[in-house]
Amino acid sequence: MNAEFFSAIEDIEKEKGIPKEYMYDKIRQAMMAAFRRDNPECADNVEILLDESRKRIEMHVNKIAVEEVEDSALEIQIDAAKKISKRAKIGDTVKVPVETKKFGRIAAQAAKQVIIQGIREAERGLVYEEFTSKEHEILTGVVSRIEPRTGSVSIRISSNSEYTEAMLAPNERIKTEVLTEGDRIKVYVVEVRNSTKGPQVLISRTHPGLVKRLFELEVPEIFDGTVEIKSIAREAGSRTKMAVWSNDADIDPIGSCVGPKGARVAEIVDELGGEKIDIIKYSEIPEEYIAAALAPSEVVSVTMFEDGKSCRVIVPDSQLSLAIGKEGQNARLAAKLTGFKIDIKPESEA
């Protein structure tokens, strides 16, 4: 039975990745809990030995050999001690074997619970460690359940050999996107929290980080650092503005992101359900950066105010509605992208 026990521990390590030493520690705790349930008077004088080489589990109570026993939890009569060790003398510490088979049913059940709980905790720990390393990355998940009342979506995500269920909250979903059970989608890992119920992986489809990671996957120049994404402003499901910069004068940052015949950006637009993506060239000169951010509108001039945080932009009268955008979206995204407060005026008012 002991040989089978050690073999089972090895199998758990191989299949679940739970270290043997961790399991041995939990088994010692379980055996100790079971023994103390039936022998509450015994505490610090109990020892458990798990011998891998001999495939043996031994449990014993250390008791002092005495002529007359006053405390049975700590002492053993000398004649009984000599049956265990012939060399025992009064005052010697004798290791009294414990027969685990004699544990009561309730004690055995308690031991079993400690081991099961230990395995669960270890599995949660492995899942937490694996997904913590994936924070701010993209993972592919499968839609397992959709809550019709709240709109929350349960998604089974995997990383290497670890799996967990993550909840895509309604405010983290792309509003125009229709999901069905079984759909495979990419999600952005915002944060991983360790709770009493196990690791909680917070995911999003609306986070600007999703767009950034999708471009890194699709554009080799971004992946290798030749082209940098300086800033992203996003209104998920509708429109995104992204500012890019090239560290190599011979490489066009916008062309790299768009790809041959627009193939690269088209892949990302499809993944985001048709969301429009404006790619503009970043500039360290605020006036140039702001003018580019208001694309596709033309800009006549940009005047920075003294506070350094706001500016006035003059656009042709015919371009005013384009500069502001539908419901102010173009101007709003440009302001978010650049970090400047933008006041747009038509040329006739300037």
C-alpha cells in the first residue's frame, strides 16, 4: 500500500505539476490532524516519517520511559518500553509506533479533506502564477456561457497547460459584437487577482492594450522595436486612433502598420468587428502631432496656449464637421491621444 501511495504522489507531480515535497507536507498535516482528533492530549511529541527510498510511512509518539506512568500522553511504563526497544532504560525517549489503521472514521475523513484541500490550493497557486505572467498580454479563449440577463460572458482561457474560467463583464465587451457559445476570441488580460475562491483573471475586449498587442502580433516592425506605438485612444467597437513612430528613417511607420494592400490593419479590424483604426505619425512637436491627430481633417494652423496643456486649431470651414467628427468623436479621440485640450475653430472665425 505504501509503494502505491508514493507512486500516486509521483503521478500527481507529473500530471498536475504539484511538487512532491508540497504533497508530503500536506500529508504530514493530514496525519497529524487525524491523530490529534483521536488523541487531543498529544501535541508536540508526534513525528511522521515519509521515507521515499524504502517506500515507508512511519508515525510515532515520543514518550519517556518511567517506572510509574502519570501522564500517558508523554510517558510509557518501562516494561512496555522494553517491548519496543530492549535497550530502553528509565528516562530514555522511546518512539512508540502509531497504527494509522486505528484512526477513527471521522479522523480519517478529516485527513482526506486536508489532502484534497492541499491539492486544490496547489492547483490554484499554479494557475495564479501562470496567468500572472500573462498580465497585459493577449490570450485566446472560448466562449463557454453567456448570461442573458446581465450580458456577462464566461470565457475559458488557457496558457500553456493551465486553464481557468474568466468573466468578460458587459462594460468590457465591444457593444457591437455578437458572441455565441463556442466562439474563439482574443482577450486582453488586464489583471490577475488571488481571491479566496482562487485566481480571478480580469479580461477585456475594450482596453487599448488589446489593439497594441494585436499590432505587435501582426506587424514585425513593432514586435522587433523598429516601429513604436507612442499612444492609443480608443472607443471600442467604433474607432481607434494610434500614434506611431519609426526609429529607422528608412522605414515608414504608418506603411508598416497598414501592410501590403492594407492586409495587416485589415486583420486587426476584422478581429475587432469592423472597428475603424486611424494610424497617424507621432511628432515631438506638439503642433505637428495635434494636426496629425485630427486626421482625416485638414488643419490650417495650431496655436499652443501659455498653459502648455491646451491649444486652438483652425480648420477650413468645409472641414469643421470632419474635424469634430460624429458626436464630437474625432476631436475627443485626438485630445485623448495627444493629451492636449483642443479648441477647434473654422477659418472664417479666425
